[in-house]
Amino acid sequence: MVLRFNVPPLTRGLLLAVITFTTLNTALGIFALIPNQAWRWPWTFFTSAFVESHLFPVVIALPAIFFGGRYLERAWGGAEYAKFVLFVTVIPNLLSFAVYWSWYLITGSTAPL
């Protein structure tokens, strides 16, 4: 008997995005939001939410996306869940960028606040 998981398409895509962007960021380093370089790499506002820097957060993120995403996508539908994901990833990244960019302009340092 084959073990099958019924995972909705957007949730499957988010799981794949976390694995892919984390792996690519480890190799290339261009998917995380870095304040003094984000204006050159605008895709980081979308991808940095799916990048984990260590193994432990990946181990936590994957089951959270799997169970939470499966529930929310079925309850809200794919379109509403996609809007939610965009809202909770892009807006905080833009606000974080504004804070860190201001800090960078004031101090010239990329060190965290």
C-alpha cells in the first residue's frame, strides 16, 4: 500500500519554496533580505519569507506550513490563502527594509539594531 498525502497545490508550492529558496540561499546568498542590497535584488521582498538560515527553523517551518497550510487552504480556498501569504510576507518585509534602510543611512552599519 502506498502512503499518500493529500496536500493542496498552494501548500505544496510553499513547501517546495521553503526547501528551494533555503537551499539556493545557502549556495548563492541572494534570497535573504539584506538592507543595503535589497534595492538591487527586489525579489528578496517575496523570497526572504521562505528562507531559513539554519536547519532547526526548517524543521519547524515545514510541518507548520504542511499542517497549517493544508487547513487554511481548504478552509479559505486557494485564492484567499494566497492573498494571506502575500500579505504576511511582503508587508513585514517592506517595513523591515524601511527600518533597516533608515538605520543603515543614519549609521552606515549593516549590523542589526
